[in-house]
Amino acid sequence: MAKVLYIDYERCIGCKACVIGCEECSGHDHLSRMFVDELNPGETVATSPTPCMHCVTPACAESCPVQAIAIADDGTVLSASLEKCIGCKNCTYACPFGIPRVDDVKKMMYKCDMCYDRTSKGRPPMCASVCPTDTIRFVDEEEIKYDPPKPVQFKWDFGGTVIETRTVIGLPDTETHRFGYREGEGVQE
């Protein structure tokens, strides 16, 4: 069964263990591909981990003029190939979530690749391994998408363009949401 990242933002305490764990993942050159964003700085201490959403149809890969971004057999969207990437930043402009970064010195795109060297062998990515609050978990895709412990979102509407992701977000439990969609609409607004 395929595994995906499940993120429950309500559990994040901003410790940044995921950032440090990501830096330690082999092949990352001590460069974190996980980010922790502050939500409403100055108003709240709320934070959220921000990995790649691993889109089912990734705009980053589709926009790459040199096909430097590969998609693994399990659907993981990998960072750009060092041999191919030209640092053009098309991927950063195409990603609706604003995830890919480009190292201007190396002329190289980097982003979360779900620690593919680990996950391809059935081990969880470093961010999930070190998260002390279970904000980030590596779980069975079918279970979390179709029988989640709380409402989830894995489909996003960007001005009429619906993006499905393999990273699943846990939503606050409200009566208007069920399994990540508004009743009758199919996509969370």
C-alpha cells in the first residue's frame, strides 16, 4: 500500500525538529527541504510545517524545460537532477504552493523529495521520524484519504484548476467538512 505524508497543523509547536531532521537526511547536503512557517506572526505563535505537496500532476515537473524533475514510480516528486537542472526557476513559478527553491550558487532546484532514499525502502522520511508531536506522519494513503481520524484535504482549487496532492492535510474538525470536501462540491474551498 502506498504511503503519504499526513500533516496535522493543529499539533505543530514550532520546534523545527523536522527542519533539522531534513538537513540530516543523506543526499540533502545539510540543506533542509522542509520549512516551518509562522502563521500570523505577532498575533499568534501558531506555526506549520511546509513540505512539498507531491502533486499527482506536478506543475513543477511539467514546467521544467529540461525534464530535470522526475516522478518516482510511487508518485514521489523528486528534486531536480543535478546533471540536468539549469536553475531557470520555472518550477518555482509553476508550483501553486510555492515550494521549490533554487540555490543560485549551484543553479539547482531543491525541494522535499520525501527522503526518497529512506521511503523507497519503507522507512519514514526524517521529518516524520523526528516530529515529537506527530504533526507529520507517514501513513497508508488509502486509510488517511478515505477513513481519516479527522477531516482531511488533498484536493485544492486554484481558480478552477483542481490540484490533487499526495501530501494530506488534517483540517480542524467542523460540521461543514467531511473528508476534505464541502458536501456536494467535491473540493475544499
